[in-house]
Amino acid sequence: MNSQLKSINIQTIEQKYRKDNLPNINIGDSIRMGLLIQEGNKERIQYAEGVVIAKHTAYINTTITIRKIMQGIGVERVYLIHSPKIQSIQVTRQSKVRRAKLYYLRERSGKATRLKQKFT
């Protein structure tokens, strides 16, 4: 009984920090994220683009792993999507995939990393 009460309290606290205006993000989607970057005492929005290769769903702790190629080197970064540092998320392209995690893209390069586009 006590554990149920704790989980209800945690959910009510987390509800304040959840974002309701998030798009439906799936594995294989190409997305563009606006991140709030602080430089000194100024803040600006820096955009990061890439393919979602993994998603971990856990209420407020939901994360996505974004992979992109920068200067010939593959870069992956994990983002907490309910973070206040993320200003906007825009799905630019949806792809048709048959796996939950696209880690196989790490070993591929060039045209082999292309995914089939899903038209909705």
C-alpha cells in the first residue's frame, strides 16, 4: 500500500515537468532539435539534426539516441526529451524500419546508411 502511495506522489510531481507538445518520435526518424545553449550570460538556440537509432521510454526519463555524421566521423548523443534545455523537436523525415534499435548503422558508412522513407 505504501509503495502505491509513493508512485502516485512521484507521478504527480513528474506531471509538472512533462512536455505535452512533443511530436510522435519513432525509431528511424530524422529529427531536428533546438537546444538551448548558454554562452557566458547569453542564451541561444543551437540546432542538432540526426537519425533516431534508439528510444528508451520511461515517463519523464524518456531518452532518444541521435546519430549523425560530422566531418566523416559518426557522433551519437543521448537526449532527455523532457529536458528544459530542449526547446523544439521537429520530425523532418520518417523511415520504414523493422527493428527497435538501429545499432547496425554504426558499422555502415556512405550510402549503406540510407533508410527507406515512409510516406504517411
